Amino acid sequence: MAVETKVVTRKVVREPHVRVTPPGPLATEYIARDEAVSSPSYTKVYPFVMDRGEGCFVWDVDGNRYLDFNAGIAVCTTGHSHPDVVRAIQAQAERFIHISSDFYHPLMVELAERLVKITPGDYEKRVFLCNSGTEAVEAAFKLARYMTRRPRVIAFLGSFHGRTMGSLSLTGSKSSHRHGFAPLVPGVTHAPYAYCYRCPINLTYPSCGIACVDFIEKMLFAKIVPSDEVAAIFVEPIQGEGGYVVPPPEWLPRLRELCDRHGILLVADEVQSGIGRTGKWFAVEHWGVVPDIVCVAKGIASGVPLGAMVARKDLVTWGPGAHGNTYGGNPLAAVAALETIRLVKEGLMENAAELGAYALERLRRMQGRHPSIGDVRGKGLMIGVELVKGDGEPAKELRDDVVLRAFRKGLLILGAGLNVVRIAPPLVIDRETLDLGLDIFEQALAEAEAL
Ligand code: PLP
């Protein structure tokens, strides 16, 4: 069987994609029906109603074609409906679709073996499989407390770890996520993240001496959080929902050192940044840091729900019944993940590194033409473009306008943080398609700036 690792989308048509102004008649009808029955808590940024997808392109129910620079929030690693992933799911569906995690099956074993190999750390590990990012984080939170018998954890301002009670307690990117849900899980303290472009403690890198790590020790540990009560520090190596924030080179190594000094576990939440997106299996590898626990989800199974917590074997001290679920290791998710991991290894990770560097360079040149681009940052195909006003303040309205205008022109992008546009296409993208999307982005930006 031919292995298709690179680009599924074979044709790039440089013509308007949006023939019916969205929402078209069918989209309008579905949106009305959705509003009648779905929870209003979902955030809908614009009226895109998906009909089908192929590679980096998606079609709405009215026949409009869009280039997808978002990949279902960094999920569709291999593009939409990669034929190898589809074939594997179809074949597995005919064998069996579910057997609960109370039993064994070969795919669950194979997936855990693969995850142990690709996660950082040359030591023995154990894998807990689940269905989403929030569950992977919950598992890590519970394991850290269980294993250390310490009641507290540290997370970061601007972080996003999920929305179930435990991970919501760690999440610190928008107070709207937390509003109305208190009391959350006790024992969580938030520290400033190394967001150097907009330093939360108003210092400047590198003269700050990475004061945000010292803050944990000199302020939190010294004044309100006894360090020997801290089980873990939860960190996104690159902050996702908080604005695609890339910390400076010293930051993660300094955090690792701090954890080691105090016997604290370092948990890397790689739910958005993992599985090749940044040009390495896991973003934390860019800094040569080895965490104790890694949380994985989103991009692992090309869109089939799957999460995983991978921990150092000696930490996984809990016994039968301490933690579990019904669907963990679901065979459809497992085959999708095994195919995704194979495709990432056979070319997509390299593609993400190469085209990510190219996109960063193009966006930095674009920054020279557009003063509203305050910062361009990222690793691989996880790129944030921060939009600012003349005085450097966050340009939220401009960002929202750019996202909407890009949509009307046939490009799906989403915001992150207050004023950042995130660029996270499927890793199967080729240079021509990437250029097409960046061209549309620049047109949308120019139009929005001209107002
Ligand atoms: N952790 C990170 C870093 C995320 O970006 C997300 C989702 O955006 C989550 C956890 C939660 O994942 P899920 O939505 O699958 O529960």
C-alpha cells in the first residue's frame, strides 16, 4: 500500500472559495436548529457549518470551500479525513467498535507502547488512556496528589488546561471560564507565565533574569504556598488558548530545576502543542526539558476523541480502581492514533518544522508592512500573530475583525488570548497552500486596518 505522508490536497485553486455569502440558506437553517437544541455555552466565532473536508480544505453545507488554518483547534494533524486514517477506522469498525477498559485488546497495548516511545524521557513509563485533553489533565492532577500526598499545585496565568472541575481549577486564561462555578478544587495557585512580549510583572527580557521563576520561590513559596505541600507544577510549554505564547530559552529549564530542588513533579500539558505540531513530538523538547508527566490529546488521533497521560513508571503508584473510565483506549481512536503517529513520523513532523519556519519568516516580513502586527512567534506550525494598537495596547476588535474577514474570504482562522490570531493548519499542508492562506490573512488584515 502506498504511504501518503505529505499532502492529501492535490490541487490548489486560486479562485474565490466563497460563492454564497455565509451563512447561506442551508447554514442558516442548521444554525437556527442548533440554537434551538444545543447548549448556548459553546463559543461560535462565525457561521461555518461543515459538510465535508479533505486535507487542508473544508466545505460548508452551501458548497463554499475554505482553507482550514485551524485544523479543528490543532486536532486534524493529518488533515481532514486522511485516506490512511479513514481506512484504518473503517477496517477496525468492522472488527469491533468497543470493549471497555476492563478488558485487554491489542490496539490499546500497541498505542501505549508507541506513546511510551515518543514521549520525552529515557525511562520506563505508564500510560493512562482517556478521551480528551481535560481528562488527561485530570488524570495527571489526581496522580500527582495521590503519589506525593501533597495537597497543592501551581499553574500559570494565561493557561488553559480544560473545563472539568480539576482542570478548570488549573485554567487561568479567562475569568469567564470560571465565572459561576466556584468553589473550584482547592490548593491551586497561579504564577505569572513567561509572556515576555507583555510581561505580567512588567519587566523586560533578558534583563529580568527570568524573575517569573524566582517569583514562585521568593514570593509564593516564601509567603503563601509551603513548597513541601506542592505536588506538581502544570505548564503548557507553549501557551495555547492564552495566545500561542513561546517562553524564552531559560524558562522551562529553570522551572525543571525549581521542581527538582523541591521534589515537585513537572507536568507538561502538551494537549495543543504535542504530536509533531511544533516540529518535534512534544514542544518541551525544544528546551531539552524532560517532564515527569505528559498530557496528550487533540492532535493524537486526527480528530477521533482520545487523550493520554504518560507518566514516569515509579510515579504510577495507584492500584486497580483508583482511576479509570469506560472508553479509554477505544479501538477506533487507537487505530486513528497509530496511523497518525506513523504519518507524523514518516514526514509530517519534518514538514511542520520546515513550513513553520517558512511561515514565521513570511509573517515577520509582513510585520514590516503592518504596524498592527506587534509580535509573531511560534514553533513549527503553532504560530501566533499578536495584533496591537498604535500605543501597543491589545487590538482585540481588530483581531476579531480580521478573523471574520478572513472567513468571508475563505480562510478559517481562530483567535487565541485577547488579541492573537493563531495559525495551526493541518501538518499535511504544502508551501503553495500555506502561501494562499497567508495571502488571504494579509488581505483581511489590510482591509481591517484601513477602517
Ligand atoms: N490543555 C490544553 C493545553 C488545551 O489547549 C486544551 C484545549 O484546548 C485542553 C487541555 C482541554 O482539552 P479538551 O478540550 O480536549 O478537553
